Amino acid sequence: MADQLHVSLKRVNRDLERIVTYDEDLTSRSVITRNVIELVRAGGKRLRPIMVIIGSRFGSDPENNNVYRLASVCEFIHAASLIHDDILDQADTRRGQPALHKKTDPKTAVFIGNYMMCRVVELLTEHKGNLEDYVKDLTAVTTTQLCLGEYQQMDQRYKFDVPLEQYWEKTRNKTALLMATALQLGAQAGLADQSVSELLYEFGDQLGMAFQVRDDVLDYMQSADTLGKPAGADLRNGQVTLPAMLAMEDPYIREKLLQLGANSTAEQFDEAVGLIRDSGALRLALDQSQHFMNRAWAITEQLASYPAHRDLQTLWRYFEERTY
């Protein structure tokens, strides 16, 4: 997708490595430097930096140096959140490699994730007059909503009867907010009109919500070989996701799911996964995801006077076709 959008991931990756290699408080052999560079070189789709760059194309000064700095910062924040997420989910792998807390240990991984979150704030404040206007928005994402989303996920473990509103709030905090902020900050750094940056924020929010719902559905639909974890891994970890919540409208399934806990057997979870798959809940969840996608597409049409709206539509199609 980066090639389609003419985005230089090489530059993004270089800037990501510079965040840690230019830190005078770290040596090249430190556990932080080594592991962060390995994380960067492990790759990834780089969706969030791509969104920053696309957002900037709606302004009069697209893809300037500040835009690329913000792009790398947003990806750094995302990578840090994945470290914490893997620990909470007890995930063994990430992108086909051992998760950081497996390569090191949970305490070291938490420390590295915390460093990454704090380092990006320091990086932004070093560029006073250029990036200080964006510090407030990004620190709000890193220190409040993302952490709140992780806490909500932890607090709701095995509470499958939580209100649907709490699921949407957690989803927005964990996933949609950073995507929305990436597009908005890119637009602001590219000197776009405020009304345009607000529309881009809404586009990112709707796309992010759809992305997470589809991720929740894929957790049930695909094989362990494809996912790199057993089908229904979210359920087994006690995570409350939309397919399970919708399936619980059936009283029998509701009763079965409310009996699940940390000490439930693999057979009990296998049965629950099968019930959810056969309930029609996956289709209902995908319908909800499509609702978010439709709203996002409508926003691209509102921005049709800007040539960059085609880039938004390319991004939209990528999400629409996502099957892994």
C-alpha cells in the first residue's frame, strides 16, 4: 500500500531508528537501543505514519520535515502500545517473532514500552516553535486514552456481560484514537484548514473502529496458522469483543460464556468458540464494521475537491479488503 500511495517507508524507518540512536542517554549496546531497533526492523504495515503523511497532503505544505517527525512519533507510540498489549494478552509472538516480553522478560518489556512512550514526548518538546503545538494532542493519546484503553481491557477480563457502550469506548481508546489523531496531526502539520483536519479526524475514527471490529471477527474466523495464535484467542484471554457480546443475545450462549473464567478448560473455550462461530454473531459484527466503513467513505466524498481524497480512498480500500 505504501507504494500505491508513494510514501517512503524507508525514510519513516530511518526516522524511527534515529529516535533511539540519537538519544544521548543511551549506548548502542543498551537493552533499550538493541530491542527498539529490532522492533523497528521487524517491519509492520506502518499504517499510522502513512496516515500522517496522507493527512498532510490536504494542506498547503505537505510532507515537510515536521510531518515526517510526527509520522515516526505516531508509529513509535503504536509500537510501545503493542509491547504492553502483548504482555496483557500473554501473547507469545508478534509479527512472526517472539514477543518482546518473551525475548527479555515482562519487567524489561514494560520498561522499554514506558521509555518509548516518554521518549516521543521529549522528542517533540526538543523542537520548540515547530512541534510544540502537537505535544498536547499526542501526550493526551499516550498518557491518557491509550493507557485507559489498556486498563479497560484488563478490568473487563471475563466480564462478558459489560454494556456495549463500554466496548465501544475501549475500542476507540485502544485503536481508533491514534489513527484519527495521526490523520489530524498530519493535516495540521501540512497547514490544512481546520475544517479539513476535523473531517480527517472523523475519517480516522470511523476507519479505526471498523479495523478493530474486523480484527475481533478475524480472531474467530481464521486458522491458528494464519493468526499465529489459536482461534478465539481473545475469548480465551478473557477479552470482551463484539462477536461474543452479540452471540450472548442467545440465552444458552450467554449462560455458557458467563461460566468462563481464568481457570476454565481448553475444552470449555473450544465449545464457546464454536457456539459463537455458529450463532450468526460474526456476520452481525461485520455488518457493524461495514457501517463504520460506509461513514468513512462518505467523508472522502466530502473532501472530493482535494486531489488527496484519492489517497484516502486507497487507504479505505486497503481496510475494506483486509482479511488478515
